[in-house]
Amino acid sequence: MKTKILRGQALSFKADPFIVGDQASIHYESDGLIFLQDGKVTEFGSYKNLKDKIPAGAEIKVYTDSLIIPGFVDTHVHYPQTQIIGAYGKQLIDWLNNYTFIAEQQFADYSHAEKIAKVFVQESLRAGTTTSAVFCTVHPHSVDAIFEEAQKLNLRMVAGKVLMDRNAPAALTDTAQSAYDDSKALIKKWHGKGRLSYAVTPRFAPTSSPEQLELAGALWKESPGTYMHTHISENLGEIAWVKDLFPERKSYLDVYDHYGLVGERSLLAHGVHLTEEEFTRIHKTGACVCHCSTSNEFLGSGLFPFERAKDKKRPVRVGLGTDIGAGTSFSHLQTMNESYKIAQLQGYSLSSACAFYLATKGGANSLYLDDKIGSIAPGMEADLVVLDLKSTPLMDFRMSYCKDIHEVLFILMTLGDDRATKAVYVAGTQVYGE
Ligand code: GUN
Ligand code: ZN
């Protein structure tokens, strides 16, 4: 296949800025070249250093007033909730009962699932997101609908059927055994097909019986390379409910841990109210916390404790999640904007390098995919987003006062949204924009 080359400002992360600091973590080229071949990046460096390597006949696309970065990684999102973004109401449990469980029942109809999956994928690309870890609904065919859509564009994606056998409407419940059987069949059908991975997906402890969690743990154990995706410690009422339902367990995390659901590739959404003991256990097991800022604000769940999560003594893997539809934006730029404010309210300043790291390589690291996606380097899959540094008149004006790339990143995450997505490349093929 012919080499395709992108030229422009470009940025990627070599290392974790939470550990090595902002300056040492970034690889920034003010005039960069990125060589793409057979779906992968083959070279990334300055125009000056690479210009002599440009093969005769290579197609070169020049992006001016732009910044090319790795595609965003959304570590927690619900595609069926695309239709309920911005549903006015109270906190988590009321919101689930009044909106979520109503909307998810419509996914009994496969054509509805197909329709929403299409909208979800288009909105994700419009926001510059190229990999997502996705909750489906209890219906096995809801997984088919999203994976089929992802497959059309060769997107890397993680998804799974929701497991719920109690505390939900009858139309949305499975049983411990049917959840196991249906998930096992879906793993066989989809896991490892192209760029798709399966996640065993118990919704959260209150909607699964001990028997269901037990079987989910067994299934996860016997399905190497799959993920476990759930929610944890999002809301104080939810935490009290879990205590009531599982009085013998010492913490919320311990419920999942007891059933063998905590380890590498466990995606734990929210973790707003995790204790020191729980953070330590998450660190030790290599699980990840998906921080969903716009959702936590929208549902009034609380302030994610960044400083504790990233404590250098026992840092935990953290990825960003949009958590659509409790989250209010598909855009990781907006998600970073709100994460910054959440940190500020606790006296902690999240640098632009740290925020963009979480949205790219940090998210990939949380998913144990950082050898494949999340950065621009030879051998990495060529999932890229080109951000427009003049996406609005105000951004254009404000950028003219930026002194360095860190300030540029900060303005992007403060003023930017999906209007800043100029182009998106998935495995080297342009799938969105100019
Ligand atoms: N906890 C259990 N289910 C959900 C959900 O759908 N959204 C959010 N934000 N939290 C949950
Ligand atoms: Zn969620």
C-alpha cells in the first residue's frame, strides 16, 4: 500500500506526565511528518529530519492551523443512552429509573439498536474519539448492532451485553445463567474479531445477584483478554444500597473483588467516593478507574479525587469517560474542561499535558492497549484526530496569545468541542472531515 503522509503540528506522549512531568512526557513537532502505511504509523518526526525519507509518489496532506494528536480514547460510555443526553432530573437512582431503564427497553427492537448505534459512532467520530469502551443493553443483539457499526469503519472498540438480574424492570432482566450463556456466545462471536474486544458487563452491584456476579467472575476468568466493565462508588445513596445488599463485604470494591472481577482489564466507572483501601487494591490489581467528569457534575455525584487517585505512592490507572447519556458531551475536549474544574474545586491543578495524556495514551494504558493505540509512534495503529486551532472566532483570537504548546492545549480543552475536529483517521484511513 502507498505511504500516506500527514504534515503539520503534531503531539503525542512518550511517557506519563503524572510521573515524569509535563515537559519530559511530550513529543511535540511544530512542523511534523507522520508516515502512514497499512493502517500503522511508520515514522513520526520533524519535517527537517524526515523529508529525505519521503517516498516518490507519496500522498502528502498538509494541515495548517491544526494539531494532529492520537484519536481520543473514551473508557466509559453507554451507546443506548445517546437518546437521553440531558434528561432533567435528580441523582443517579432516580435518573436510572425515570429515563435510562425506559430508553433501554426500546433496544428489544434490533432496528432501533442499529439506528442508535449509527448515531453513536458518527457522534464519537465527530468528537475525535476513535476507541470507546461501550455499555450496550441487556439484549444480546444490542452488542451485534454496535460491533457491526464499528466493524464497517474498522474501529477499535470494547463492548458488552449488560448483566442485570434484579432491581430493574422485568423487560430488562436476564438470569444468572442466561447472562453467562449469552455473554459466552457473544465472546465467541466477537472477541478478537479484527479490532473488537468483549467486556463482561455487570451493570453495577445492586442489579446483579450474588449468583450472577459469581458466574460473571467465572466467565471472565475463562475468557482470556476480555474486559470486565462496571460502575463503582458513583453516588452516596448507591454506596449505602450496596452496603445493605452485601453486608458481609468490607467495601464496594470488595463485592467485585470477592467474585473475581477485579484485575487487569477491569474498568471501574466513576470511583468518586473510593476509600484509601480501595485505591490501594485497585493499584495492586492493575484495574482502572474511568473518570467521567461531565456525568459526575450532571448527576451531582461528587468530585473525583484526582490527587488521591494519582498519589505517587500507589497511582491507579485512570482513563476519561464521557459516560453518555449521564455525561453531557461526546467531546473529550469538553470532558477535560470539566475535569480541570473538578480538580480545581479541590485545590488540585490538572495540567493540559496531564489532561491530554488521560484522553489519549493514559486511556489506552488503562485499557492495556497502549502498545497499539493512544500515541503517534512507529508501529502504532494509525488512529488520529486533527484538531482545528481556529475552530471558532474566539478560539482563533485566543490562540494568537498562546506562548507555547502547553497553552495551546489548554485553550483547546477550555474552548474546544466537536467543532474542533477537522479530520479523523482510523487505521490510516480518513473516516471523517477534510
Ligand atoms: N450506574 C449503574 N448504571 C448506570 C448508568 O447507566 N449510568 C451511570 N452514570 N451510572 C450507572
Ligand atoms: Zn456509566
